[in-house]
Amino acid sequence: MYTISEISRLTETTAHTIRYYEKEGLLFPTRTTSGVRRYDETQLTWLRFVLRLRATHMPIDQIREYVKLFLASSETHDTSLERLRLLEAHQENVRRQLAELVRTEQMITEKIAVYQQLHPAVKETF
Amino acid sequence: MYTISEISRLTETTAHTIRYYEKEGLLFPTRTTSGVRRYDETQLTWLRFVLRLRATHMPIDQIREYVKLFLASSETHDTSLERLRLLEAHQENVRRQLAELVRTEQMITEKIAVYQQLHPAVKETF
DNA sequence: CTACAAGTTAGAGTGAACTCTAAGTCAAGC
DNA sequence: GCTTGACTTAGAGTTCACTCTAACTTGTAG
């Protein structure tokens, strides 16, 4: 079981942010009798997953939605299909971002090539 | 020469945002005698470049820095090397984002595969 | 000439995601 | 027992990038 500072160090995320995520309904650490947060491996793995989703610009609202579906799932009401849909939607998003980045990377590379030649005849357009 | 609404349509950007970019020192349209903005092809091309940089999360501050260097460049003081450095820095950034996205895309694809199997033996961990 | 669409401005407001503050509690080592 | 440092909270503040408002002026079609 980890304290917040250990989790903070392990994920390179400030304790502030980790508490913020909890307040936003993304994390559920257990507490000691005196109210101190304790995180197990499952929570650590989950936080790492969340950070990955955040790094690829999935809004906190949507991540919370995913968590709520997970917690709401039961024998009588299976939410796995809805969670699958959420993941697929984000996958689509990630792929769009990828396409955008690839195009921009090419554009920058071309521009850099122009600068590197520094051929006086090359007309700079910003 | 285009009006702001034409530029807005051509770049799928609101006129509000285009004016905002001008206030932030990214755009320099000419003006009619009565003060109405007019954009030429160069400005259109440049705006498209800016939007590309923004779509890949280059901060407005850095884009402005690039513009300032461009405008400051002269026979006596060539800023092309500094501009090259800025572009290289952003290229590095774009590549980091790319790596992040590729990793996350793989992770989501794996997770989706798990959901799609819906094998009861598969232990879900969020 | 008039209507009205489209332009202008300064500056206020918004939303997302943190980020920090202040005031306090608690656990461990000396 | 005392100090130190890590933890707790509610809530305020910050940053970024827009986004909008209100009051006004200008361009154009009928």
C-alpha cells in the first residue's frame, strides 16, 4: 500500500493533482483510521491508465463516465458494452490526433529543410 | 483580398478567434481606409500554418516568438537560425506527442480486444 | 435614403484542468 | 513531551485559449 507521496513519485504527478482526480471521481483510495489515503497496485495501475488517457486529451468528464459505468456494472446490469463504446470513441480521437501530428511533423520537417539550406533564392513566407 | 468572414470560412475558424490571434500578435492583416481587415494569400497561408501549430499544441507565446523573430530579421540581424531552433523544438514536441499517442492507441486496442472477447474468465481491472 | 448585414472595439466571461493557500491534524524520531 | 514533516480539508486563484457582449460604424442592395 502506497501513500499519496509515493504514488506521486511513482507516477510523476503532484499530490495536488491526485487529490483533484479523486475529487473528480476518478480515484478511490482506501483510508487509514485517521483519514490518510492509501493506494494499492490496482489503483496505481488505474491512475497510470488515467494519465495515459489524459495525455491523449480525453476529458476528465469522459473518464469519470467510464469509471461510473464500471462501478455501476453488476449481474443484472452489464455496462461493458457502454465502456467499450467509450473506448472506441477515444480510440477514434487518438487516431485523428495521430493523423494531425503526422501531417504537421512533415510540414515542419519541410520548413526546417528550407531553413537548413539557407539558400538566398528561397523566398521565405514566414 | 479576403474579408474576415471569408478567412473564417476558408479556415473553419471563428472571426472571434482570428481577431484574437491578431491581438496576440500572430496576424497582420491590412486595413481599408475605414478600418476593415483585409487578408491576402500570404496571410491565409500563414494562418493555416498557425492553426496547424496550434492543433499540435504549440503555445501561442511560442508562435508569437517565431513571428517576432521573422519581423525582426534584416540584413544586419538574421534571425533564421533562431527560428530554425524554435521549429526544431516544436518538432521534438510533436514527436513526443506521436510516441505517446502510438502507445496509448495500442493500449486502447488491447483493452478493446478484451472487452470484445467478453470472456467471463477475463479479470477486469477497471 | 433606408434597411440590414457585416464589420469594428474594449473588455468581460467561460471552461478545463490544474495549482495553491491556510489552517489544521497526525505519526515518528529524539 | 516536542519538533518536524507529511498528511488532511475547503475553497480560492491561476493559466490558457478562446468566446462572447454591447455599443457602435460601415458597406451594399433595393
